[in-house]
Amino acid sequence: MQAKLKILYIGILAPEGFSTCTQRLRALEALGHDVVGLDTVPPHVQRRQASFVGRAVRKLFGPVDWAGVNRAARRAAQRERFDVLWVDAGRTIGAGTLRCFKRHSPDTLLVHYNPDDPFGGLSHDWGRFMPALPLFDVHLVPRIVNLADYRAAGARRVVQVVPFWGFSPSVHRPVEVEPAERQRLHAAVGFVGMAEEQRARSLARLAEAGVGVKIWGDGWETWKKRLNARFELAGPSQWGDPYARILSCTDISVAFLRKANRDLHTSRSIEIPACGGFMLAERSSEHAQLFEEGREAAYFGDDDELIEKVRYYLAHADERQRIAAAGHARCLAEYGNTRLMERLLSAAFAETGAPASP
């Protein structure tokens, strides 16, 4: 059990059902730490980002600190002493902010937790962050390929942590759904998430094979038309309680890996079984580490195996339900957000050689 820490926590602090960042902050509070949050995208910034000018600025210059978080963090460093500065996906955190901490609060451990990949196919969003990267005491990352990337960019210490995501018991849980709603939400095969070409092609092949496929997410209309796909578009991306309800009403939930992020597991790798869902995920070394294949989850390596596994598990409901229950039990035992944050803090302090206490 770590001693009580005072933590300045910077990230997207939307309501808990919509933000895994907020879920991690709440887990730190549940562990007894004193956490002060700075929201990088409060509601007025969301509206500004969504405007024509906001979209144009981001396209031309990348993410901008519309919320003034850097200024607020520098003021906090001058006014108070924190044991930890915790930055969650710090696209807009500048080098000047970290230098201010080193000058006014030199004992503060500067931690960057980054679920995204600044060096992969989405690296255009990270230009403003790169000058700050070497100034963090430790970077926590989910991908082994990022270890060399961060070090080459000047990182002092970088640690891979698996699993990198957890689940919030108040958000991600099995939901009892009334029969009428279950009929509306039910899918033989379901997917919740953004459209990408390979995802669209795989699900189109599955639907072409005669399987009912239902999708909640953004950007799918273009691919449905382009591929003349038979999958059903049920609505936009979902979070919070609607997300848990969808997973609870889906026979097989497909979990894809995001190639542009070079992922080997994602937040959905934990959230689907946490909601009691049967997860059929892309096979990877990290998925195999998290859930035993054939006992706690099922995996596929290509579209042919995806179709084969879907047909098999739709025809074997008892086996499917046993696997879903075992995956859910594994989540409850090991993958909650409080356990995650304990591991992450321990990894951060262990890597720097500092004790996990004020």
C-alpha cells in the first residue's frame, strides 16, 4: 500500500462514463491519494475545438492548450508542493511547464502516462509535446516498440506496463436489460468503435458470410457504401452505461487492434470482459498474456479465422458463456483501475529509485 501522495493530475476529465482518464483519477482518490485535477478539454474547449476555426487550427498546428492548463500548472507549482505531477496523454503540455516544476518543486516526480503512440501513424498530433518529452522523470507506455522510440527522443526513463488499461466497476459491469431493450440492442456480432479500413473490410466479409453484424461508431457510413457492406450501422460511438448495455446484449464482441497506434492490446481488451461480454479479439502476445485463449477469451489471426470462430461460438452458446464468465472473473480479480494505478505508481517510483511516499 503506497503512502498518501499529493498528485497534480492533468488530462481529459470528462464525466467518468466518458473518460478513462477520469476513471484513473477516481481510482487514485479511492486509493487515498490527494488528487488535484486540471482538465485539458473542459466543455467550453470542446465547443471551441468542434468549431470551424478550432478544426482548422488543429489541422494546421496540432492540438492547442485552449484550456490554459500549462499556465494553471505553473501557478500550482509555484504555490504548492506536489509529490507527483501526473500527465495523461500530454499532447499540449509544454517544456516550460516541466522546467517550472523542476525550478519551484524539484522533488515532484514528473510522470507521463501515454496510452497513445507519438511515433506511429498518428504522430502528427504530438509536435508540441516532443520538446517536453526529455524533461519527464518517467514515461509509462503500453507498447514495447515505444521503449526505443522514447529513448531515441531523449526520454530519461521509459517503462512498458501490461495491462496498461483497467476498468471502472461503476461503469464497466454486466447490466440486466429489459426484454424489449435487449431485443433492440441484441447483436450476434457487435463492434463499438471508430471506423478503419481493415476493420470495415473484416466486418464486411463477416456479414457477407451470413452473420448478423451490428456496429456503433463514427465514420462507418463511407465504408458501408464503398464496400457495399451488409453490416448494420446502429448508431454513433457509445460510452458509459449505454456502452455497458450494448456489450451485455451482444453474443460476440469483436476487439480489433489499432494498427496506426501499433497496439497489442487496448482499453476494450479489458472493458469487454469486464462487462461480462464474450470477447473475440485479434490475436497478439499481450492479449494472450491477459486472457487464456479458449478459456477466458477467443482470438483470431485473419478474416478466415474470424468467420470460423464466430460460426463456432454462435453455435456453442454454453461454451461461449463459460468463456465470458471466466474472462469476467479474471477482470474482477486482476484488472480493476485501483489495481492498475497501484501498479503504475509502483512502476514509476521503482524506475526512478524513489520511495512511493511523500
